[in-house]
Amino acid sequence: MAEGLTRQQLYDRIRSSTKEEVILEEMTRLGFWTRNQAMPAPSEVLIRRESELRRELNKLVEEQQRYRNKEKILSDLRQQRMAAAKARRAETKLRKEEKRKERAAQWAIEKEKNIVYLGEDVSAGLNKVVSDEEKLKAAGLPVYHDGLALAAAMGITIGKLRFLSFNRKVANVSHYKRFYIPKKSGGKRLISAPMPQLKAAQYWILENILYKVKLSESAHGFVPGRSIVTNATHHVGQDIVINIDLKDFFPTIAYKRVKGLFSKFGYSEQVATILALLCTEPEVEQVALDGREYHVATTERHLPQGAPCSPAITNIICYKLDRRFEGLARRFGYAYTRYADDMTFSAKEAAGDNAGKLIWGVKQIVKEEGFVIHPDKLKVMRKGDKREVTGVVVNEKLSIDRETLRKFRALLHQISVSGLEGKQWGKGSLVNSIEGYINYVQMVKPEAGQQLKAKWQLLLGREDVKTQVRAAATAAPILIPPVAPAQEEPKDGEKPWWDVM
């Protein structure tokens, strides 16, 4: 037996070559066969050659055995590949899940610090967070570079700011309560009154930003210290008065235009985007699906009529329009004022021949500024006509239409006799319409207005009228406009903040 080999190792060695080769190698190792002969003996060559052939034959036999069952081989290969693929998939899934968790954690941290997405079509510039401090300070406006600073100034969380400003095409919540009120000229007007949280944000924007922006001297609507009386005063005693209204005033002011306004102030694109989203809203249609109600946007975002920011934004956007109209009016010898979308030009009789040229120029400027003149509300009043400006008669002095005042006094008398039942004034809520008209009279003619107010207060003190007032308020709540906070309540006789048309 070979030195140091076990029996099994010797058998394995013989099996891997031949018995003769093993004997030959052992004889050589033990010195019975000379290893370094110049020419090997033929028997040695034959033995080694036979061993080589035997090994090759063994390999061929193994190959034959392995390929004899092709289906099993293919099945084994498939199982191997499937196992390897499954392992790779599991590894990939684990790796992706880890990355997802990492991204989610980073996203959660980022959301706590900033606003990076506010919905489709409005999020492209949210990464721009540098405001023009010099420009903002020069205009007396507060400096905010990003949503975090804006939220802190407003006293709300970044999450709340994101919720209020997020642009949703379809949503199951709405930040507005929508209802219709009758128009004086017929038809209905959609009022979009913001819900409390959004309304508070809009009042913050109004007081801290919009009210600090300089307006033209011609703007009188929804401007502190100005009213329909200051608007009409400029046209008292004029021989020709031209009234022009703009069509779809608020819907004309689109989101992009509002965002551009805040950007022009000097705010970064992120802050301008957030402010514009807070101040605009699309018209929506309510859809019920699977027991849930959804609000589906049917238009692009624009200024809603009913939001406290809307009138102030239109006044700022109309600054250039007002300046152009002021120049046009001076050119033809006219005075000019604007109350929301009501534009008034007036002049003495000598300038009456220029009325056609003036109106043509107005139409061109309105078109260039992105507005549309209401074709049914262009009115020219000349000497001899009753000339009115925002409901106030301006023929010789500020006064009220006598026939309307007479009818109103008759209405109060009828109410004193038989109560509110069957009575009507205006096209909305009877009580609101009565009080609105009294405030209007009191502003134009204080003594007459005070008399009417005193008489109305006496009527409201009667039990039968109180009961009817409560019943009317319950029966038709959608016609009662939302009440503005104290700082935004209209002055006596001024139109309420939600009615600018």
C-alpha cells in the first residue's frame, strides 16, 4: 500500500486512472523503476497512455450520464435560474423598500420645513425662495422668502398653509360656501364665501399686504375712507355722465395674473404662488360617487366674488388702467372715477362732442388691459336726464331718486299696518334689502336716512315683526350673504364686501 494512503484513498486513485498506472507510479516512487531514463520503456508509455484514455473515457461516460435526461437537466437549470431570479427580486424589493422609507422620512422632514408641492400646474417654481427684500421694503411690504416664514407670520402651521392653498382638480372638501343671490338687472350672481380658516388667511393678506399697496386716486370701491359718495362727488353738476361696466370682472382676473401681481411686489415665486392660491378658486361642480360628495373644478382658478381679498386685488391690478383712463379723461376734458367695475366719466356740455372719441378710447384701453366692457351697461346721460353714479343722483347735488324713496316710505307704512307678510323690496332678503337701502339713504342724505332708520327700529321692536324676521331668515338662508368681520363691515350705505358688480 502506498505510504500514508488509506485503503479508500488508494481505491479512489485507481478509479481516477488505472491500476497499472498506480502500480507504475508506486514502483517508480519505491525505486523499482528508473524515473529519469532518457527514453521511457514502451511498457511505461503504454501504461500512461492507457490511463489518459481511461480518464477521458470516464469523463465521456459522466457527460453521457449527465445529458441522458435532457428534461431533467432543463428543469434543473430553470429551477436554478428561478431561484436566482427570486433571490435577486427579493434583494431588489428590500433595497427599494429601504430607499422608499428613506425618501418618506426625508419627505416628512422636508414637509415640516417647507412647501415643495401644491398640486399640478402650480408647483413648478416652488423651489425659488428668494424675495427681493429691497423692493419689498421700499413699498412698505413685509418680507417673506418662503412658505415657512409666511406660515409663521400668519400664525398657522406649514401643514395648515399647505392645506388651504393646495390646488385640487377633484376634492372631497371645499374651502368655500357657494350660493346665488339675485341681480338687480335679473338673473343670479354666484357668491363664493370662504370658510372660516381660509377667510382668516385672506383677511391677513388683506391687512398685512394688500392694504399697504398704493392705489390710484380714481379708485373708490372698497378703499378705506372712500365710498359711493366720494365716487359720485366728482361728477356732481356735470352736463354729461358716461357709465361703463366691465363684464365678468372677477372671473377675468385669473390665477396667473394674481400670482404675477405678488411677484411684481417682490415676493419669491414660492410665496407668490401660495398667496395667489389662497386668493383664487375655480368654479366647481358637486358630484356624488359611491356615497361621497366630490367638488370637481370646471374652470381655471380666478378671483372669487365673495372673498375679502378680491376687491383689493382688482383695485391694484386696475392701477394701470386707472392711470390710462385719467390721462384719456384729461385729454378730452372729462373727470374719471371707478368703483370696482363701475367706471364713470363726466364733463361739462362743452366737452360733449368728444364723448364718441372718449368711448372709443375707453374700449381700446379696456381690451388692452385684458377686460371686456359689458355691452348692456354702457350708458350716456346728458343734460336734462337723471344722471346717476353708483346709484347716487348727481344732477345738481348728491341726492336720491325721489320715486324710489317715496315707494320705500310707503313700504314701511304698509309693514307698520300688516307686517312683513307679502312685502317685497329688492330681489334678495327683504330685511337685508330694507336695511341696505336705509344705510344707503343715510350715507347720501344723513337726516332722511336717520328718520328711516328710527322708524325701522320701531318696527323691528314689534313682536309680530320679530317673529316674521326670524321665520324669513330660517326659510331662505341662502339669500342672506355672509357677514364680514367688524373691520371689513361696509360703511353706512356702502355696498357689502361681497357685492361689487
